[in-house]
Amino acid sequence: MTFDIRFWGVRGSIAAPGPDTQLVGGNTSSVEVVCGQRRILLDAGTGLRRLGDELLKSGPVDVTLLLSHHHWDHIQGLPFFVPLYLPTTRLHVVGPAAERCTMHDVLEHQMTSPVFPVRLDQVPCQLTTQEVSPGARFDLGDVHVRVAKLNHPGGSLAYRIDYQGKSVVYATDTEHYSCVDPMLCSLAEGADVLIYDSQYTPAEYRGEIGPSKVGWGHSTYEDGAALAQAAGVGRYVLFHHDPKRSDDQVLELETRARGLFRASVAAREGMHIALGSVGEAAA
Ligand SMILES: [Zn+2]
Ligand SMILES: [Zn+2]
């Protein structure tokens, strides 16, 4: 049984390449989940570009893309996803509607002159879109997906993917409550892996360092660890690192998170978590 999770972009807000981010990586949100024959991509941040190039090495691309929301750092990789420009590609995009337009409209807007030279309606791939709302459940073959609401300006969706008794929850761009978010705790209950927005330190969040981040729609490793504990997950992955956070600082937050929830790891580009029945391992 194959259940593989690979990280292609782990940064929040804006891509942050440079000498201080080489270990963790500078690309924005892009995660690949392979369940048996089914390939699911989580968000379309700048990490999607390299992922697309890699997919093309194995022939025609047939993927489902689950979008959390429409902020730039989660959709900007799509115009640079080379499989988009091939008629053999099947791309099914699932995500929320925007406040004043459809999800398809949002994707079209970022591929419009003068900001991009190719229009979305000109791409030759077999593109389909499906809007979902919090509480939705749907199947992709024998993979089961559940959707929940997150707390973020303009809205954001969390996804839980279940396949053959294993599960991953992707919950980024969300702000914690003063207690553990009961809806998210229910979604993540017993999951093997929880990928969670851990952009700020508690001091940054409270405004002890820089302006207060209350209401900005992001969370901390402290609240991620509390959620992981309450939901009884197998592993907590700190995700959506602040663009200003250096490699050393991310590793420091990973250490602090481990002090609160032992099975914590900071997401890095290239990290692979295998949940398959043959030799579960993380690298
Ligand atoms: Zn984001
Ligand atoms: Zn966002």
C-alpha cells in the first residue's frame, strides 16, 4: 500500500529564496500526496513548478489539486505548472468559491493580460473545477476526503485525506482560538499526520515582537502542538514558515515544538513521509 507525502513548498506568504533559507526552502505551499494510483496536490504555491517538472518525467499527468484558498502564495505556481500546457494532462481543481466570484474566475484572473501572457481558457490540458464548502465529503476513487472551515481573512479550507486506514490533515492559513479549534480537532482526530500553519512564535503573535498578529489568520507552534495533543495525531508537521524565518530559526521552533509534542517536525522542501504499510519512515 502506498501513502506518500512529499513537500515541494513549505513557506508562507511569499517565496523566500536566499542563503538563509537553503535548508528549509523558500517556495510557497505545495504538497504532494500519493495514495495508491491516485495523486493529490495540496495547494499551488511556487513549489508546484518543480513538482510539475518532476511529474512529467513519468508520462501523462493525471492529478487532483485541492486548494485551501486563493491567496497568491497558494495559487501562484499554477501558471508555471508545465503540465497545464499539455493536452494529455488531466487536472481536476477542487477548492472554495471566492467571496464575490467563482474559483474558476480567480484562477482566470491571475492568467490575464497584462499580468500574464497566456489566458487560462487557452491552455490545452483537460481542466475541470469543483467548488466545495466546509463540511463537504467526497471520494477520489477509494480515497476519502473531508473538508472543514479554517479561520483566515477571506476564508480557507482544511482537508483530511483517508486511504486504507491511514490519514493526513492539511490545515494551513488558520488562526487558533483561545482554546483548541473544536472543528479542526474533530477533523484531525487520530490522523497519522497533521500539517498545520505554524507561521509565528507565540511572542510574535501576541505583539511582544513587532506588531500584534492577532486577526492576521495564522497560528503558532505552541497552538499546533496543543491541537496535535488534543486530536491525538501521530505526527505534527510545522508548515507555512514565515518568509523572514531563517533555517536556524525554523530548527529552533522545531525543537521548541518537540518540547510540547514529541513527534513534531518542521516541514522542509524535499521532506518525504511514507505512511504505506511497508516500512513506515520519515526522511
Ligand atoms: Zn498562505
Ligand atoms: Zn492566506
